Amino acid sequence: MIKRQLILISLSLVFLSNQLGPAENNRYFEISKNLEIFAALYKELNHSYVDELDPSSLMRTAIDAMVESMDPYTVFFSESEIERYQLEKEGKYEGIGAKIVEIDGYLTITQPYRDYAADDAGLKAGDQLIGIGGMSIEAIGLNKAKLMLRGASGTGLRLKVRRPGTGEEIEVELFREQISLPNVPHKELVAPGLGYVNLSTFTQQAGSNVKQAIERLMQDNDGDLDGLILDLRQNGGGLLSEAVNLTNLFIPKGEVVVSTRSKVEERDQLFRTRSAVSYENLPIIVLVDDRSASASEIVSGALQDYDRAVIMGQRTFGKGLVQNVKKLNYNNQVKITTSRYYIPSGRSIQSAKYIDGEAINIIDSASQGNRYKTKAGRVVYGGGGVLPDVQMDPFQDEEVLAALEKQHAIFKFVTEYIAEGVTVEDPRSYEFKDYGLFLDYVESDAVQLEFAAEKEIRELKEVAKKYGYWEEIEKEISKAQSRIIDAKRKALSDHEELISNMIAEEVVSRFEYLEGRLIRKLQYDPEIKAAVDLLNDPEQYKRVLSPN
């Protein structure tokens, strides 16, 4: 079968070569020649290698190496991985309806989705998957177990879970179903006259769903709003068409939102707003961070270029590459980077270029070549994400917080804490007041909280022992370890308020799901407070959007 496909490809290339000039002729000859070399090598390895080989696995290794040499966004999807692409594009997949993460060697439910199969069966955040269909996960293997959780809607599944905190083992039967995750997980009035909308991803209907959320907030505020906070933090992007649709809510019909340019000029495209503007004069603040990417950057960058919104937060990720999905034989697909996009001022927000898979950073805001101007004449910069109009220090980038996240310390603590009978009456007012218990937990054997410096010292210790000079440096290393432990305790103490709020957020999510988590987070979010303050000061808002 593979040989037949290669022959067909070669014949196609021969036909094309007859229609093209010398340069293209040479290019297609090189492709044909290398396909023959690859087929011969593939056949010889399968025939002669000393150990038995899996042809599919060998081919997948070759495919992965090929796409990885390009950029991180060119990806091959096998038939079994198509659901991952569907989740990226549509926010839909077929499964049990829960976010599952590998923690301490177990597939662990970290968030059941409200009213889906896992939730209806009584599964909770913290439950560890130990069996599927009467077989242990240890026997099945984690990767295969993950695949078994997905499947056709309506098909049954028998699961066995262990509930940490109680040690109870529970068996449940449920049916896989179509899971559709909301792209607007939360909206509310955060202050009199000021609306807040969280958009988590640019899946289908993102623009219309944001509009529905704004309309509902207007109804809740006597038919009008004085300002809007659009939260695109942690939003990794999605459909380009939805970025255009969302921008169109705030920009008049016929304006350029984004253009794409590829190596084939005929494929270049220009995307304009197509409908009448819905909220032409509504003051807007768009929140972004270093994980706001792609479609999020199109929206925030276009609104910045038209001086239509104040962008607040941290420099965005810088993904200015466009991908298209091509179908391949046997229900495989490949997502290929085909062009770069440019926002209305003409700037690219791509932070790096890729040569043989290596990212070369091209951020240089000081470069005159990267200076552009907005419609009102404000200076903005290209080549490195979208730089906010109001820059704020990230409030969760301290090393201690990164270490807590890496060890899932807050998640695991809350799982045990909840088992003691904690309840939540109101997600907005709930406070966590047992910080001492958390400190005891973090310093217990249950959590191996490690700073980067500790990891380096541990590795140095191993090398020193291996090569016989440990005794010479043992005292100095012990002193350094003690200083790091003291620094860790101080960091945990200094961040008590923030970490307590993060714990409260996790506790609330166990009762009120994802929406409850977002509601609780709004109560302590400094960027929300700064956005509210700016919207409540119209003169300062205008000054931010005016040229210096």
C-alpha cells in the first residue's frame, strides 16, 4: 500500500514537472528522489533490523521529526488524535465530561464539568482513576487509559476510582457523551454599570456568545453599560473568523481587522468587518497576559490599532502564524503553518521566527523598524506580541507559586481539606482561614516543594558523590540548603494573602465548578480592580488612548 502511494505521488510529480519551469522542475525532482530514498530506507529497516519493528510506530517517528523541524504549530494528527483538534477548533469532544491530569502517577480528575456524565455519576475533583472495564490502570497503562475514556457518544464505561482523603474506592458506570465546553464561562457586573465577560477560547460562535453576554449584562443594568472588561487572559486563540466577528462588535463595517501573507501571493487574504458595529462607543478594557495568543492577539491588537480599547496586563505571547488543516489518507490530518498575519497598523505580532525548528526571538521594541502608529497616532511596536497600553506586573509569577503549581500542592491539599466536611455557602464571600494547616501540609512528606536552586543543588550533590568530592563541599552545600529552606518559608509567609485566595478559589470550584472558580477569583484579582478604577475615570481613560 505504501509503495503504491509513493508511485502515485511520483507520477503526479512527473506530470507537474512537465507543466513547470526549470526551477520548479528541479524542486519536484528533489521531492521525488527523496521519496524513493525514504521508501527504500523504510523497507530495509523493517526487513533487516535486528529487533522486530512496529511499522506504524516507525513511520510516526519519521512524521513527527519532519513536522517538529518546522515550528510548534505544524502538527500531524493521527486518526486517534482527531478529537484533540476538534476540541481546539470547536470546544467539543466525546468522553466522560471531566478535565483529567496525571498527578503523582495517577490519572486524576481535576474538574468535572457540571451536568455531564462524570458529574452525574458522582465523580469529584481529586478522584484517582485506578480501573477501567474491570482492568487496573497499572495493567492498561496511562496512555491507553486516556484513549479509553474517549469514545463514541452513548457507549458505556465502567470506572473504578480512589477518593484521596477518605481512601474509599468507588465503582461507577456511565455513558460517554458529546461534551461541549462553553467559550464564555462567566459574565457579571463587577461594579455599578461595568460589565465583565470572560472568553476562554475562540471556538465556534465566540463572537455571538460574547454579544449575548453583553446584552444580558445590559439587561441586568437597566438596558445599558458604562464600560466593559473583556478578559482574554489565558486565551490561546482559535478560529480566525471568530476573532474577526468579535472585533466587529466594536469596529464599524468595512474596516480591516487582519491580513495574512504567505509565500504564494495569490493566497494572501484581507479580513474586514462585515456587519454593522454593535457597540461603537462603549468604553472597553481588554485584559491580556503572556498566554493570550493568536486570535486573542488579533482582537487586542486590532482594537489597540484603532484606539478602540485600552489593553491592560502583560505582553501577549506573540503567535502571528496562521495554520490550515489538510485532510490526509485514512482519516489522518495535518495542521500546517501557511502564512503570517498582520494587524491593521501593518505590524506582525510574531515573537520568533523558526529555522529548522529552532525559535529565534525577534522581540525588539526599541527598533525603529518595529515602530508603527495607531489610527490616532500613538506609537505601537511589532514583532513581539501586543504590548499593553497599561502594563501591570503579573501577580502569580513568583518562584514559590510556580513550585506549588508544579507539585499540584494547592489541589492536593484542598482534596484532603474538603474531606473534612468543609462547605461553601457563597462563592463570593468564602474565605480560607486555615493557612497554618496548609503550611503544615506543604512541609510534610506529601509535597516535595522544590525551588529551582534546590534542584540544581540536588543534581550537584549527585555529581559530587559520583566523582568523589562530596566531602569537600558538603558543609557549604548544607548551608545553602538551609538558606533556601528559610527563603521558601519566608516566601510562603509573604504570599499568605494571595495563596489563601488561590486555595479559596480551588475550594469553591469543588462546589460551584468552573464558574464558581472564576467568580471567586474576581474577588481578589488586582487587574480587575485596576480596570474598574480606569473605567470609572473617563478622563484618564481618554488620556491613555490619546497620542503623547
